[in-house]
Amino acid sequence: MKNISKTYTKLGSAHTYLLDAGALILGISLLIPNPPLKLPFSLGNLSPRLQSRPVSRLSLVKVSSVKDGIQPGFRSSTLFSLLASAFEDGNEKTFFERSPRLIRSATSFRSPWIRANYYFTIEVPSDAGKPLKAVTIIQQTNLEQIVFFPSQTRAFFGDSFDSDDSIPLASVNRETSEKNGLKVVFEQPVEPGLTVTISLRVRNPRYGGIYQFGVTAFPVGAQSQGLYLGIGRIHLSQPGGRG
């Protein structure tokens, strides 16, 4: 029995070392421009941030001596975490480094069933990292759906309700995945450090109250990751001037 126990112990240790050695070889192959192993991916698909990272900073494994070999404490989970991060970055998604802020929402008229402008002002911080390319404004569930007139959408620099410093729009489309909303795409992205106001032409609902709109900002990039800025609230009067 003692011999059998020792055999299993040795097999277990061998299995552990094989796993660690395999993980080390795979990790090293990621650091070599022309990896000797045929991997299911190439370094070209990995994040440029990972490719340019110095070997010393990766610290995949520590080898203290030839005798010690691969440290038993190292496990493949370290490498798998690194690979997961690499694949996520490899999608070429772009993000804001600091979030833009929705600083105001307002309306030109509060009376029911008349045409009005809804204003949403967004501040792009100087350290945002990426320019603002597009904004979605989605009405949240309420008694009525707001009627939008996409062709009359406008945008301009600053926080004024009207300005001659307008921003050309590349497109204004309805968000088909949502019940009611628009996606506004700027022809020229709004650079960090600037403030932009989007003016939506609408018809107020028959019944007043507080109507809420979810606002999401998108940075420049083919696969830009939208960042939810929060809720813009429009307070409308009830019929008869109440509210």
C-alpha cells in the first residue's frame, strides 16, 4: 500500500509539473515574434498594449534555479487571465478613459400636444481620451411615446439653447432595437474639453408629467463601446396648465 501511495504521489506531482511546463511554454511563445508553437491565434490579433509590454513586466513565472525548475506554486490560471485580457483587447473596442457628463436636459415648451425642442447638454472632459462620436437618446417607458422629428435634429457647441456654432451631423436614425429613441452621429467628432448640446424636435404628449430619457455616449472607433451617462428628465405640464 505504501508503494502504491508513493506512486500516486509521484504521478500527481508529475501531472502538476506537466501543466506548469505547458503553461510556461505557451506563455513564452506569446512573447516571441515568431512563436515555435502553432497557436489558434496570432500575436497580430492581440492587443497592441500586450505586444509592446516588456517581458520583465509580464512576470509569467519565476525560475529560481535549474534544480528547482518551474515553481510548483505557479498555475495556468495566471496565464489564462492574461490570455482573456488579450482577447478582450484584441477586439479593437475603444473606450473613454474618463466619462463624459450629461449636465442638463430641458425643454423649450412644457404645454401638452405642441411641438417643442428637447435639449441634452453633454460635457466631454479634457482627459476623456477619445472624442465623442455619437449619442443615443432613448425614451424610457411612460404613458405615451414622444413623437420625434429626426430630420429637424440639431447640435451645437456650448450649453446654450440656441447657437450659431452648429455641428454638422452625419446621420440621425431611429434606434430600431428600442421602442422610441434616436442615435445622433456627428460628422466631426466632438474633441475632449468641449461641450455639446443636442436639440431634438418633438411633439409633447397629451398628458404631462416627468418623461425620462436614457443617454449613452460613444467614442470614436469602429467598435466603440457605448457609455451610459444616465437619465435626462423632461418635466411637462398637464392639460389645463397643471403640473
